[in-house]
Amino acid sequence: MRNDEQVANKWLKQNGIAVKHMEKMDLCLQQAQMVATNLLTHHANWLNSEQRNLLTTYKKNIHIRARQNKACRAMAYKVLNLGKQLNRQLFRQHKVSNTNTDKSLCNKGQKHEVEYNG
């Protein structure tokens, strides 16, 4: 069981969540912290400067226990909404790129003749 805790703690740390503050922090704040960390880590090139400032400010406020009250639900919901918005953009982009490659594959394979040397 000790190994499972280490794996879980490592995953939480990668997602920006402090293990020792987990029980005391509101779930909504933790979810927003995870979204902010993942957006800044993996999708920073999709963010404008205002969005980056929101995410970095939220992460700074949430890491300092005295400021966690300032990182209220309103700010957490802004972060979660930004994550949802960016996820939709990425999904649309991925869908468009897959549709274009599927059409090109379908057009190439329309006229195939099979030879049978039976």
C-alpha cells in the first residue's frame, strides 16, 4: 500500500496539488488548481496574456495558505471555465485535422482493382 501512496502523491504533485493541504482545501479549489497547472504546462501556447495572468495569479494564491481565502470560488470558476473553453477549442481543432486526413484517405482508395492469380 505504501507504493500506491507514493504513486498517488507523485500524480498529485504533477497536477499542482499539495498533498498536505488536500483535506483542508475545498474540492472546487483543488480542481481549479489542477486545471490551471495543466493548462500552463501543456497548453500555454493557446493562452493569451490575460488568461496566463489569471492562471498564474490563481496558482500563487492557492499555494499560500493565508491567501486561499482570497482564491475564492469565483476565481476558481473562472479557471474552470477557461479550461472548458480551451478544451473545446482543442477538440474542434483535432476534429478538423482528423476530418481532413480521413477525406484524403477516402479519395485515394476509390478506384482499386484487385488482380486474382488463382
